[in-house]
Amino acid sequence: MLPDIERRVLRILYNFANNHGRMPDLTELETMSGSNQEKLKQALSGLREKGYIMGDKLSEVKIIEAWPREKKEETKSYISPYLD
């Protein structure tokens, strides 16, 4: 599960790119997210490390995975003591 700021930035990047045909600059991202530039840079770095986005410059970012990965719940299997 992604931290809130990373999830928010990922959604903004995806929606902005689909609506405008380009990535937002840092000032636009700051306005849309309500976060400061330092937190945004940390969020972008975290998204890169986790494999959600790639690219060094914000204008060159490519989205690899647009939605946060869901944790798969472990399925517990029941083994009947009466079966051989």
C-alpha cells in the first residue's frame, strides 16, 4: 500500500497526463496536491523506487503502473483431520 502522498501524486500524474497530454510541472503538481515541493520530490522518488514511474525529470516521467498494488490476502486452507 502506498503512503497517501505517493498515492495522491500518482493519481494526479495519471489524470493530468490523460487530460492534457503532458506531465504537470512541479508548481502545477504543488497546487493540485496541496503539498510542498520537498514532499513532492520525496513522493516522486518513492514512486520511482517502487517501480510505479520511471524517468529522471518530471516532464519525462512515464507511468508504469497507474494504480496502487493491492495486498493479496493470504488464504488459509483448512485441512480436515479426518481425510487421509
